[in-house]
Amino acid sequence: MSLEKNIVANYVGQIYVTMVGIVMLPLYIKYMGVEAYGLIGFFTMLQACFVLLDMGLTPTIGRETARFRGGAMPALEYRQLYRALSSIFFAIAVVGGGGLFLLSEFIASNWLNVEALQIDEVRLAVEIMSASVAMRWMCGLYRGVITGSERLIWLSSFSVLVATLRFILVLPVMWYFGCTPFVFFVYQFLVALVEIIGLASKSCQLLPADRYLSGAIGWSFKPIRLVLKFALTIAFTSSVWVMVTQADKLVLSGILRLDEYGYFSLAVLVASGIMVISGPVSSAIMPRMARLHAEGKYDELTRVYRGSTQLVSIIAGSAAITLACCAEQLLFAWTGDLQLAAKVAPILRLYAVGNGFLAIAAFPYYLQYAKGDLRYHLIGNLGMVVVLVPCMVLAAIYFGGAGAGYVWLVSNGLFLLVWVAYVHYKLEPGLHVKWLSKDVLLIILPTMIFAGFLKMPNLELTTRLENFIYVVAVGVILVGGALFLSDVARGWLVSYFYRRRSVR
């Protein structure tokens, strides 16, 4: 499967999933209320926190699937590993979901600052969340198999279907049965059930058939020992990652009123689009780079790494700059609420720029993932959690969402400038200066300067349509300029038009 096709398929799917979720949010707020949307934001945070229970299993099955496809692992060993991991996933889903169910009374009564909603209604919603979160987390096992097999076009199509069910078709259901948290979360439970059945069925099709095995699969956890070091390293760094990215949300969910937490969740959700649009690149290159490393094609691995960095710098960088420059215009065009736009815009700017730094700083992790050695990723994330989490918690307590946003921006900027340079020096000496100057700064800095000129005219935009057109125009112009600055993007475009002319 072509890497370019996988990346395009990922982007089509992720853009749809992200946009449909964001576009529908004003309707949720309108019909359910801001406090109920705060409950949805809490649900989203819980799903992210469930990564703490992952223990490195999802990335491990993805990497081992890619290695099996590259011929570095026999079919029987792979099936034994898959069965062992499936058992662990199921056990953790039961324990994690059950624990959340038992804590539902405490969460509703003592943690969330509920004013308008009934406590019993919130408790019931949390109980339903527990089952939905457990099922959606277990989908990680099946997504790992599908991603590692590089069946990303199918996965993207299925994600579009699930997003349509989750974000769009929930509205007619709520209009018919009532716009209440109970109806919303029961429906999300049913969608999670459809999702896990679909992903499990596809992953089973991709497993090597029994007739190709050299012996019986059996029931043993011995295969896990071979990947235990890698899995535990992933587990620790994933746990640290969750602590780093969710500490502010967890703390603020217990400090802010549920309606104010809804506004904060709104800003973080929009800013998270930066990471979402960089996600398809990582999903496509991680199994490819792992396979190239297994095959000993190191020069090709480096080309994929640098070319993908430029692609993320173009798309995620331009998106972050656009959000930072046009935060209020975007929020007003989206919600039609000037007061909401004024409250959310400062937080959105901070998280957008911080996520832009983060999208690029994540690349050394992909390189370490391909090599199967996450030592420096482990050390870097440990340093982040020691410094960032206490600062994030204190900033959130004393300065609210804006304080957390400043800490997020500064910490990710320093991580990109300092730690990434050290990791490159250790893994690929001589790479960092070329990577940072040509693949990142040559694209990002001129785009930032150009965005400053675009903001200089004092335009008076009064309608939602005018604001929307302005944001889209700025985004398109910045992406176009960034494409021109990238030699890899120019090469792809020239090659594409050349092929088109040859066909004619």
C-alpha cells in the first residue's frame, strides 16, 4: 500500500471526524446547555485518562504487526502474542470500567460542581460512560492490528462511519427521545458497541489463518516477555503523557463550575485539532518506519522521517498559526455567540500554539519507535512530568484555564528547542540542524511573518459568514505559502501534475 495513499486516507478520515465533531458542538450546547456539555467534556477527558491502563499494549501490537508483515516474526509467534494481549485487554477493560462505575456516586456528588443538572442524572450518565469508555479503549487493540497492517484506507472509512453515527445521528435521536444527558450517553454506548464489533471483525480477518501456523496457539503469556521491555517503556511514557496532557483538565473539572468547564473544554477541543491533523501522518509512518528498520533500509527511513516532518510543519503549523491569529473570528463564526468567543479565544490561542510545538516535537518518538528503543523518550517524558504537572496544577488552581494554557505553551516550546536536539544528537548525529532549519523553521517562520501581515488590516467583520470566510481565506493562504516553502511538497506536486499530463 502506498504511503502517500495511506496519509491521504488518514487525513480525509481525520478531517471529517474532527470537523463533524467540532461543527456539531454548538448544537449540543444550544439544545443540552453548557453544563451538559461540560459533562461531555468530562467524558472526553475520561477516555484520554484510560490510556493509563494501556500498559503500552496498543503501540506494541501495532509495532509487532508491522514487524510480522515485514517478515521479522513467524505467524505462530504473532498469533500467540495477539491472544495473550487480547486476554490482558479484556481483563483491564473489565477492571477499569468497573472501577469507574463504582466511583460514579462520588464523581457526581463530590467531584463535579453541578448546579442545574440533577445529581442522580449525572450519576447515571457516569455509569453509562464507564461501559462506553471501556469499550472504546479496548478498540485500541484492534486498531493496532489494522494500523500495523497498513489497512488505513479501510480504517479511515470506518472511522468516518462511526463519527457520523456518534456526532450527527445523535441529534435526531435526542430530538425524538429528549435532549438529556441520559439519552446522549445511552446512544454513545450503542455507537461504541458498533465500533468495537466492526474493528474486532476486521482485525480477525487480518490475522494469519490457522493453516499457516506451525503449531497450536495455546494459552500462554510467554510471548509477551519478548516485547516486555518495549511495552513497559511505552506504558510509562503513555502514563506520563496522559498526566501531562490531562492534568489541567482533571484539576479544572473539580475546580470550575460545570458550565465554565464546558467553555474550557470547548477551547481545548478546537486546539486539539492541531494534534488530530498531525495524527494521520504518524499513523502512516510509524508502521512503515518500523518495517524499513526491520528490512535495514535506513536511508529510506530517514527520507520518510524528514518528508513527514515537512508535511506536519505545513499542515499543523499553518493550522496553529491560523487559530492563534483568528481565534475570536473562528469562534464567533462557529457559535454566533460573541460573549462565548471572547471567553474562549485567549485559552484557544495558547493551546493552539502549544499543540503546534507538540506536533513537531513528537517526531523523535516516531524514530525511537521504529528502532525499538524508547530510552530517550522515557527520560524526556519523565522530565516533563516532574516539571510540567506541578506547574500545570498550580497554574490551573490560581489562574484557571489561561494559566494552564501559558504553562502548556512554554513547556512544549522548550521541549522542542532543547530535548529534541539532544535526542537527535544521540540517535542520528548530524541530522538535527538540517531537520530543524530546513524541515521546520524554513516553513514555520515565514508563515508566521506572513500571518502577521495578514492581520495588519483592521477589518470590521460583523456577520458570522464574513468571519468564516476570513478565517478560511487566512488558512488557505498560509497553507499555500507553506507548501511553496517545502521542497518535499513541491516535489510531490510536480510529480502529481507530471503524471496527470502523462495520462492525457
